[in-house]
Amino acid sequence: MTRICRFSFVVLPNIPANAKWAQNGVTVAGGNEKGSSTNQLDNPLGIFVDEDLTIVIADPSNNRIIQWKKDDTTGQIVAGGNGQGNQLDQLNDPTDVLVDKETDSFIICDPRNQRVVRWSRHSSTTQGEILIDNIVCWGLAMDEQRYLYVSDVVNHEVRRYKLGDTNGILVAGGNGLGADLNQFNEPKYLFVDRQQNVYVSDWNNQRVMKWSKDAKDGIVIAGGQGQGTDLAQFSFPQGLFVDTLGTLYVADQWNDRVMRWPQGTSQGTVILGGSGFGPEANKTSDPTGLSFDRQGNLYVVDHYNHRVQRFSLE
Ligand SMILES: *[C@@H]1O[C@H](CO)[C@@H](O)[C@H](O)[C@H]1NC(C)=O
């Protein structure tokens, strides 16, 4: 029985400690070669899985956000898609997206335009509005109180914003590029738990950091042993998720695998992939974004195959 914690921003599944997922994924978005039609993706990155199982995908090379409703065979462009540019109806290489339920809008990281933008989900929407300017963002997360967290890959920090406030407060990093516990080397994706602890994939440091609320240093909760293929290592960690038991899930991009790290362990286990890249259903090739639905099914952005795969919880 899966108990549901209903947050305003994401529904957390309770995943049993001994959980296993089907090794063959089912394509739920894209998978029709790389391209710009609405049934295609082009180097997809971050995803958000909504309560009704609509999947929202950052589709950077198409300069758009596209959503696929459950069982759809084609997607629907919901932001951008008007060429590369910095007009309000355009995006330039978006990397991440989430849904703000309160305003029924998408919040989008648009790094090449150095901004975070909001697009209403209303069908008449033709352009976005700028929420935060002058930030080369990468990952986004929202907590229960609707604070927005944004990673900054130039300043190597994570800031928390009250919606409508453009300055934000520093919550992780901010001490320049480096590998100390108070630093990052390109912080990418984010996850925030109910206690407002912030989890960060520290891409170039090959580690995942946890910053407790108000901490001055982070702790390494996975990796940090250099780039490599060992179970204690990553090769460029990307999307991440933390379940209600505190178990960490990480898309280990260049190792073509998804790792699971129970809390307090010094190495992870491979739950998907890990046998190289390729188009087969049991491969995750260059995985980037990662999320779960309320049933505990795992969604992985199979970046290299321009598709999103769903792996069912068994
Ligand atoms: C992955 O799937 C392919 C094709 O179905 C199969 O030949 C191969 O043995 C599978 N690999 C693993 C590691 O299960």
C-alpha cells in the first residue's frame, strides 16, 4: 500500500526499502528519433511528473517545454517553441521545469537567457513572464511552502526565492568553484524535502550534497570519490530524487545507469541500466532528468535516445 504525501508541488511515493523496478522501460514521451515534431524530443533534460501523470519535459534543443498527457502518442508544446531567442514567447535551451499548483503555471529555467520564467498553464497563454533575471540557472525545486530553489552554475550556489522576490537567499555553496564542503563545481539538479533540506547533484565534483536548512557546509551523501564506474562513484550525476525513507536516486549520466543510495551507505546499487548505452528498453543512455509518480514508478529522461522511459515498480 502506497501512502501518499500530498505536497503542493510534488506527490512523494513511499517506496519500500526492497523495491525493484522492471528492467525494461516503456516509452512515455518521444522515442521517435531526435527532432522537432510534437512527437519528438531533442536532447531532453529535466522532467516533472504531475499528479495526473502528465509528464512535463524541458526540450532544450527545440527551445520549448512540452507535455505529454498519460497515454498520449504526441506531446503538446506548453512554453516556447518559437525559435531560439530572448523574447517573452521564446526560450533558449531550457534545462528544467516544474509546476506551481497554486498559480497553475510552469516555472522554467532558461539559462541562456539568464532567467527563470513563468508560463501560465492556461490554454490561451502565448508568452511567459520573468520571475528572476541575471541567473545562469540549471535546476529548480519547490518546497511545501512554495519557496523556489534555483541552482546557479556560474556562481556555484543554490538560492531560495519567495515567489515574486528577485534576490533570494543563499542556501548552499556561494563560496566559489571548488570541492570543499561549502562549494560546488556546477550544481545541477535539485531536490528539497519536507524539512527544507536541499539535495544537489554537484556535477563536476561527481557527488551529491545534502545541505540541511541553515547549514554553512553541505555533507557528501553519495559519490565524491572522483569520476568512475565503481558503485561508490559517479560519472556526472544529474537528476535526483529522495523518497520518504531518505533513499537517494540519481541519474548517473555517463555511466548510463540509475543508482539508489539508501541513507548512510558508502556505495549505491544499480537499479537500472549500467550495461552501456543503446536503444534497447533495458538501457538508460545518458540519463538526465529523473522523477517518480505517486505509485513509485520511475521516470527517466533517456537523453541520448530522445525519449522518456517509465520503469514500473514491481
Ligand atoms: C537487454 O535487452 C537485450 C535485448 O532485449 C538483451 O539481449 C540483453 O541481454 C539485456 N541486457 C540485460 C543486462 O539484461
